[in-house]
Amino acid sequence: MEDADLIKQAIESTKKARVLGTDKLGYVGAALISDKNNVFTGVSLDCYCGIGFCAEHSAIAEMVKNGETRIRKIVAATFDGTVLPPCGRCRELMFQLNKENLDTGVIVSKDKKAKLRELLPYPWQERIDVSF
Ligand SMILES: [Zn+2]
């Protein structure tokens, strides 16, 4: 799947949430393609009192619900088309989900992609003995 198609799916995932009429729900959408070529999408929830989560989190939860943890490529974009790099928490989530996700292609802008290992260069887990 081309990067532009995955970006379109991320934007499209926000459409139904946007009908609800608040920027708190679905301001950002995410789409990922797994190593089994399945596409999963999600939207952000940004509520008062610090409650909510990023769009990547809900797309990843949808993937895990379907028994997968390995992400081939992922993108997040606002409802109006701005591609966003993942926040630090999302980068860490992808890594903790499956260490092979260090090779995940992360679309960070409309014309640039990076490997997760480039966005998370010094994993703390390599310094101590932990397993996920
Ligand atoms: Zn995030």
C-alpha cells in the first residue's frame, strides 16, 4: 500500500467522529498496515482532565484485538490532512508491543518516512533486564 493511500485512510477514519461536532473526538486519525497486510484505523479522544488517547493507540488496540502486534507502516493525520509524527508515548507503545516494530515505517510528513528505531534511538529497555 502506498503511503498516500494509508494517509487517506487515516483522514477518512475521522469522518464519523467529526460529525459529533467537537474537536475532542476524532481530531486526529491513524491508519496502520500490519505485517499480515491488514489495515487498522483509529481516532484520537482528547477530553478534559487529561482523559483520552492518541489515534495511534486506538488503531493499535484494534490490531491487537485482531491478534496482531507487528506494524509494517503507520501514519497519523488531522481530519483536514496534516500528517503528524507520533508522540513519544506512541513511539514507546509500538516498541513495547513488539520489538520488531523498530523496523516499522513511520510516515512523519506527506513526503517523509522514518523507521521507528530512528525516532526512538536509545531504548531504556536495553539497559536493564525486562521482557514484555
Ligand atoms: Zn501519541
